[in-house]
Amino acid sequence: MLFIFSCVAAIAKAQTTNSHFISIDHVPVAVKNLTAVKKLLTALHFTIKEGKEHEGIKNCFIKFPDGTYLEFTSPVDSVQPTSRYYTEFLKNRQGGTSLAISTDNADSLENFLTASAVPYTTDSNRIWKTVEPKGLDLFFIAYVDKQWKDSKTNTTHGNTARSLASVYMLSPNVDADVKKYTGMGFKELKNTQFLQVPHKHLQIGRSNLYLLESAASKKITQSFSTPATTGICGFEIKTRSLKTFNKLLANYEKRETGKHHTIIYLNDINLFFIFTE
């Protein structure tokens, strides 16, 4: 594992020097009941893009105008590799599974991994190519058409959401995770707090990753369906108008408002959304 991290660190150094990392592209979210999740997302005034059943899974998406998105996935069998992965994940909890980092140079990543004898897997179709080093809850994705964006119909939301800007992650060992992610190209910025919980602020491209100490985050996790959750626990979603969002969700029970943000808790799937402008 240390060998893999050192190799990925070398990749990250080469990549970031040439500004090949773009952002956190998307986050897959494992859920047991996709129909219930879609009802919840509709109640939050998101436009949902339906997926197609494939590889033993069914899914849906929240897509944003800048190309970032959230993917909600549920297995329909436990036989095929992709469905088996989600089936095993859901034995522990629902919620975010991994980070997908967009890059404009997946081929250089693959060439370096091959030359360094680092195990990895790839996948590709007419739209994208992924490179996933083994042993990491992270993969890199590059799009064949670098200007491609989904349609306005799929990326226009009643709540004015426009971007997946940040990911929050509960960590049992923040310092170790900081080393892991900075070794993969993330930059460490000034540390702040979220709901009175100190966190480490990392950045890659235009996106943010916040690492929270899981043992100090009971205020966040106490109402989660799996209170001992670690891993991805929340998303910051930028809106065009927080005022419009708050007006739409005025009667939503699981909501906390601040001067510059509104937090919505999705306790059944161990997540929160923090909406900012």
C-alpha cells in the first residue's frame, strides 16, 4: 500500500505541475431503495436524470451545469462485478462510496502506472475513460469530448442548484488521510470548523475536500441510520439563489439555516447537503 501511495504521489506531482486535475467530477452514492431516494430528491426540488439498468445496477443522477454530478445507485443482483461491489458496500452502510477526479490526461496516468508496475484497472466507452489504482477509494476520469455537458433540461433545478463544490468526509485518522490525499494531488489549505467540528481543508482543481475527525462528529452522525459512519458524509452544493432555495424548503423539517448556508439532512442514507450561494 505504501508503494502505491508513493507512486500515486509521483503521478500527482507530474499531473498538478501541468494543471491536469480539473475537479471532483462526481461521487457515487450507494442506496438500498432508489425509489425512496428519488422521492426525497424530488421533494428537494432537484431535477432527476434517470439511468438505465446495467451491470446488475439501477441508478439516477443529479447533474449540474458545470459537469459535476451525484450518482445514486442500487444493486438489483449480487452476481455481476459492479452489482457485487454495491451489494457488499451496503452490508455496512448507505452513502457515498468514492471520489471520481476529473483529469484531462488519463493516458499519462495509465502509462506511469504501467511503467511503475502499480496494479490498476481501466474502463472506457465512447464518452469517458477511467483509471483506478487498486487499494484506493478514488478513481480518475477523463472525457473523450472535453467540452461535453449534459442538456439544460437535466441540469436545471427548481432549487437553483448549479454545482457540486465540496465533499465532506468522516475520517478515523485525519492526519493519515491528509497524507494520502495530498499524495494524490490535493493541496492542504487553512483549517476551519464545520458545526463546531475542526476539519482539514483540502483542494483539488476547483473542488474542496473537508476531512472531519469521526470521533468528534457526533452532532453530525447522531441521527444517521448508521451513526458509526466513516467515509463520505456530505456535499456542498452551490445555488444561484439561497433565498429562492430557502423559500422552496421553508416547511422542510430536517433543515438548518445559517447566514450563508442551509443544511439538509438525509439521515436514512447517512448524508447531508449544505447549500451555499
